[in-house]
Amino acid sequence: MRNKLAPNVRAAAIGVAAFVATAGLIHALLPPMVPKGVAAKLKFYSEHKDEFDTVIVGTSQLYYAASPEIFDTVTRENGLPTRTFNFGIDGMHPPENFYVLDLILKTRPKNLKWVLLELGDVQARWEKILGTQRAVYWHDWPRTKLTLQKAWNPRGTVRGPIQLSRLWVARRDLASNLTLFGKQFANVGRAADFLPAAKRERFADSAVELGPKKDGYRFAGDAMAPEQAEGFQKRLAHEIAVAGEKRSSPATERGYRYAAVRIRAAGAKPIFVLPPTIFQSAPRFKRSTGAVPVIAFNDAQKFPEFYDPKARVDDSHLTREAAESFTRLLAREFIRHAAEP
């Protein structure tokens, strides 16, 4: 029986080794299959990277709130001229933002001086509305490790035998992220780049995604209706009541520490930004991130103008007028921190 099994085992091992080697070769030769939305901004930035010295990276909360045109006007008027690109993307939470940051830095922009990176928490679950391709492309091993750590030990406090029970509790999230890593490693979807129709579809909305000024910014919409305002105010009141310092997960801290290192290695200065989100707790890292400045606006008592329902489209986004005010204040805070050594 052993003699019969041995050739089968060897054949299976050879097959697995051949698959791994082929997948690794494709990874080395072909660029990642970047999905719609991200692809448009990455393509434009790659073609114009040396025109910008400042990049804003984050979710839609910065995508629809930070106008490079206004930002650059304020910095120029205050003696620190900048040329800014908004690389905000809908739903781009950590660790996807770390992967996209690496793609930006890999273009080797010659004049990059500052990167404003939105602070958020590493996610281990993903909204299906974004699509499978959007979840696959960034699931390389460094980013997948962060999702596994967040799923298995979200607070970093699980020790000893309890870790085994956490494996069972987190089994679906662990399996989901490992499956996505397998698809990314197996190069699922990369062949689509050779199909003209698929490539056209990825860039079909480029003009909209880049915004009217082609600086990556567009506004979210009009103020919420009165019936929505009541619900928003109740949710905000709850968040204010439970607000306090919130220890960031070890996975989140590790991701942002690495991001700061990568930004500095590219010759730029990292600045972390907390937009005026409805969540009022201030994140806190256990260890220093190397004195990275944090510009925080998630304080309804300090910045009431951004939490008036007339200034909100919904829980996450500002109206055009509020976004313009936010950008001016962000630029002034940026100037203050950019001057620091």
C-alpha cells in the first residue's frame, strides 16, 4: 500500500510546487490587478506623480472632504506652497489603505514631501458591496497577516489556552481572509488586464473618480433631510456619551508604524488625519509611531460646525460648503505640523 501511495504523494507535491513557482513567477512579472476606482487614480497619479508634493490617502471621508485646490491656496497664502492630490477611495479602510500607499510610493515620486494618511482601524470583515476583486487585490501576505491578527486577537490581550477558543470564534473571518490571500497569490483576475473590454470597464468612470479638477476630489452631495437629521443627532449623542481614549488594536498599530516607516523611506513626512467622523473616541497607540503628528477632527464639541446636520450628507460625509471649511482648517493645521522637524 505504501509503495502505491508514494508515487501519488510525490506527484501531488510536485504539482503543488509547480503551482507555487508559477504563481510566484506571474507575481514577479505582472503588476497587480488593481480594481475600478483605485485603478483610475493610480494611473493618473503614476503619469503625473512628479507634479505633486503632497498626497492625501484615506476613505471617502477624505475623498469627499479635502479639496486640493483650496488646500493649496491656503498653504500658498501662508508661505508653504503645496501641490496636492487626493487619493481618497470609497471604503478604503486599513489594511487596504496600506497596500495602496505602497503602490503610490512604488511609483517613486521625485518631489513627494508630505503624506496625509487617514487613521482608521484594521478590518477583518469586508463589505460584499465592494465586490470580490476589490477584496482580493490587496490581500498579499503582509496585509493578510494584519487581518488574521485582528480577527484572532483583536485587543492583543488573549493569552494561553484562550487563544485556541479564539480560533473557533474567529474561524469564519480567518478562513475568509486566507481564502482571499489564496486568490491573490493564485493571480485570480490578472488575465483580465489582457482583455480590452475588461480594461475599458475599469477606467470607464475615470473622469468622475478623478473629479472636475482632476485632483482626486469631488463633493458628496446635499445636506441630509430633516427626518435623517434626528437619527444622526441621536447616534452622535450616544457616541459623545461613550467617547474616551480607545486603545488601537495591535494589528492597527503595526500597520501604521510600518506605513510611517515606508513614507519616511520615500523621503516624505507622514501626518495622520482623523476626519470629522461620528465616532468620537480618540485612538491611542501603545507604542510611539515615531512622533507622527495627528490632526484630529472627530470632536463634536471642539468642531460643532462639522456636526450640524445642515453640514452633513450622512454619518460619514460633509456637504460641499462644510468640506470647503474643513479643507481650510486642515490646511492650517497641516502648516503648523509641517514646520516641525
